[in-house]
Amino acid sequence: MNAVGLVAFATVGSLKAIDADFDVLGVAVLGVLTALGGGATRDVLVGSVPAMLQSTTDVGFALAGVVVAVVVARRVGTEVLAHPVVDVPDAVGLAAFAASGALVGVGADVSPFGVVVLGTTTGVGGGLVSDVLLQRVPFVLTEDLYATCAIAGSTVLWVATASGLGATIAAAAGAGVTLAVRLLAIRFEWALPTVRLNAPA
Amino acid sequence: MNAVGLVAFATVGSLKAIDADFDVLGVAVLGVLTALGGGATRDVLVGSVPAMLQSTTDVGFALAGVVVAVVVARRVGTEVLAHPVVDVPDAVGLAAFAASGALVGVGADVSPFGVVVLGTTTGVGGGLVSDVLLQRVPFVLTEDLYATCAIAGSTVLWVATASGLGATIAAAAGAGVTLAVRLLAIRFEWALPTVRLNAPA
Amino acid sequence: MNAVGLVAFATVGSLKAIDADFDVLGVAVLGVLTALGGGATRDVLVGSVPAMLQSTTDVGFALAGVVVAVVVARRVGTEVLAHPVVDVPDAVGLAAFAASGALVGVGADVSPFGVVVLGTTTGVGGGLVSDVLLQRVPFVLTEDLYATCAIAGSTVLWVATASGLGATIAAAAGAGVTLAVRLLAIRFEWALPTVRLNAPA
């Protein structure tokens, strides 16, 4: 699941950069950052040296996603960003990353809020930073149900570990909830409401 | 003072997000980030796990500010952002946060410049990150006297501790100076000059 | 070289802020951040308290660059940003910062990818953050050959140390490559290609 997520996130980030006419370096940086940025932020928050600076496997998956994006963009175009073939692996990545981040939080002995923050940051942090670099309002804060799925999954994971379940089962439950909520949100176009304003009388 | 600041900062951040038509999650994230982001950045800079991941009291105050923002926005509208009823608690928060950040700097044995950077970052970091996410040029860098007040207060706090005064007195002096300068700046519409350009001859 | 880079980076950052009509505080913050932001990010990534919070020499050079920018802007105007008199010391800074960052990476025992990330981040991180605060798409991701030079130099530095060469020689080789590639890129207007899109059939 983690590998699927790394490739999917990198593909999405690189496609956005291609769409914005970045040069090939910018495309590679945006792809790698989208895939690895959330985990790196999580590691910095808990005081670790980011795993991406030490392992090379994850970097390989991220670079594979960059290559996929370039091939896809040249063959099909960047309209593919709105296609389910991107949405599903992206949802798998969100689920895997949120669960891994929340697990790190449980291990780092932070508060329940901290567990949810770390899970959600791991899931959406890379996309958020990429959108900032692309000069967009981060889609995770405005578009349909996305970060909310990571919050739901991280919460379930925390409840599961607090109930004494083992890390593997808790992670599976958390990732399952994130994935299910996300896929349902895409299928039924769920979205959170905005705060409607009443004009002053 | 810290509690007042957390609620005020979260209210301001959430009101901005409501004004920008973010969904309820985005509104909550912006509020919490405005309140807790400066302190989290400070903690990361000195190598600590951010307090917000460990304590729950601060998170509670931040969420209270989010609720205040939603209620206010629906009753009165977001124009309230320009009203003194927001400015004064916001100034209290700036003073409290800058003093707490500068104190952390004194404790972490950084340079005088480091003390001022940590105090100012704690005071304005949350608002700055929020403005970046809202796709605005951060108001703390362009609008009237804001970050300058935190710089002044942090400097006073450092001078006070370097003069041998105790932490409590130094913090009170630093916070008092930040608050006083900020309130005077609002009252008299003080602003820093820009660098006027001479066109080349 | 480091001192030249600090002054040059701060001058460039402050000139951009003057161009964007920031007040004098914003001008100083942008200058200091451009000069010290890359190194601070590198330090946070490897788990150190940023050197800029502890040393005062670097801060002095950065502030000198801010003063240079103000004097230059009032005498000549900000058009000087496009002039070679800025490009050359900026290239020296890029070379010095990338080499210092890559050396930190070698010392921190990260992967080869990590060495390149740390070198490049140190070289371009300050400019990238400044552009985000100025609400621009970071120039390092879109404009000609810039971050690529830091990547080339960091790679050379890693190869040199992995081949058993001492730190001084490796740093000189890395910085030399970054500087040479950057100056050639400016002279011959080298740029990376974008990913050309084929419209779907």
C-alpha cells in the first residue's frame, strides 16, 4: 500500500507541475515532494531525521511516479488528473500514509490530538506543500472530503490502540476507514459544508 | 494571557478561512494552525516535539476560538475582523506568545538574535503560515506595526534576563512592551515606512 | 565564499521585497530569510538547532546585505536584480551553500539522495521560502538552470567523499562544479526543457 501511495502521490504532484509548465527539474521536485513531504514533516515534528534522507527505496518509488507522470502527460495529457484511474491509487496512498503517521504518533507517546495531527499531516502534507509551491490554495483545505478521511482513519487507529489492539490490526483498521470514506466520498461526491454567512441586519 | 491569545488567534484565523469560503474542516485547520503554528515552529527550531502534540489544553482553547469564529460569522459576518473587539485580544495573544517564545530562547541558550527570532516566530508564525495557505502576502510583513511589536518585546525580555532579572519579571516586561506598542500602533495608526525608490537617472 | 553568499542572497531577497513594496521590516525579514533560511531548514532536517540562532557572524553578513539592498534600491532601482553584478555573487553563494549543506549530509550519515537534498535545500531553500512569502511561484523551480547547479555540485561532493577524498577537497570540487555550471548557464542562457504535452487524439 505504501508503494502504491508513493507512486500515486508522485504522479499526481508531477502532473500538476507539468500542467503548470514547470521544467523537468520542477516536475521531479514537485513529484518527490508530494510523495515524501508529508512523511518528512511528520519526522521533523517528532524530532527524527526524515526517513527519506536515509532510505532509498521510497525515493525510488517516488521517482517511478515522476516517470509515470511524464509518460502519461505526453501520451494522454494532464486531464487524466480528474480521472478515477488516478483517484483510486491516490486514495490508497492517503490511507497508507495516514495510518503510518498515526502509528508513529502512538509510538512517540503524543496526545490523541497529536496522533490525529501526525496521521493527517503524513497523509496530506506533501500535497499541501506542493499546492503552496504551485501558488494554489491547498486543495486539501477546500475540496470535497480529503483530509477529513485521514482524520477519520487516524482517529480509528488511535481508538484501536487505546483499546489494546495490536499495531498491525489498528493500522489495518485505520487505513481501511480512510480508504473507505475516501472512495465513498469520490463515488457520492460528498463534501463538507462551508460556514454560510448571514449579512449583518 | 496565553489562553486569551489562543482563542483570539484561532478566531482570527477561522474568520479569514470563512471569508475565503473554506469548508468547515479548512476553517478549523486554519484556526488551530493560526493559534498553535507559531509555538510549533518555535519548538521544532529548538529541537523539541511541539507542545501542541502533547498537551490538550491549548488545543481546547484553539478549538474554542474556532467555535467563536463560526458563531460570530453567522451572527455578525466576517467584517468583524477589522473591529477593535478582535484587535485587543489579538494584541494580548501577540504579547503572550512573543514573551513565551523569547523565554524558550533564553532557556535554550541561543544568541540574542536567536531569542528575538524565537519570540517573533512564536508571535507571528501561525498567522504567517495561515496567510500563505490563504494565498495572501503575509500581513505581518506588510501591514502596519505588528511583527515589530513582537521584536520590541522579545528584545526587552532578552535585555531584562541579561541584566539578571528573573524570568517572571522579564516575561512581564517583554509582554508589556509588546502589548503597549501594539495597542499604540493600532490607536495612532503607526506604520513602518517602505523603501522609496528613486528611478534611475 | 560563505560571506559573499550571505551578503548576495540577503541583497537579492531584500531587493525583491522592496520591489513588492514591503515595509522596512518586511525588507529586512525577506533579506535575512533568503540568506539564512536554507541553512536553517538543513539544520532542522538533520535535527540540529539552526546555526543562525547561535552564531551572530552570519546574521551580521545577512544584515549587511539588507543595507546594501536599501542603498542600491534608492540609488539605482530594483532593476539591478537582472544585472550580472548580482548574478555572480549570487552564484558564489549558491555554490558555497550547496557545498556546506552537502558536507553536513555526509557528516550526518544520510543516503546519497539525502546528501543531494541537503545540499540543494541549503542552496535554494532561502530563495524558495522568500518567493512563497512574496506570493510568487518559486523561481528555483521554473527559471533556467539554478537548483540543477546545486544538485550537480552536491552530487560531485558526494562522489568525491565516497571516493575517499578529504572534506576540504570534496567541498572545493562540489562548490567549483556548482559555480561553473551556474555561470555557464547564465552566460549561454541554458534552461531545462518542459514536458511537452500531446493533446489526446
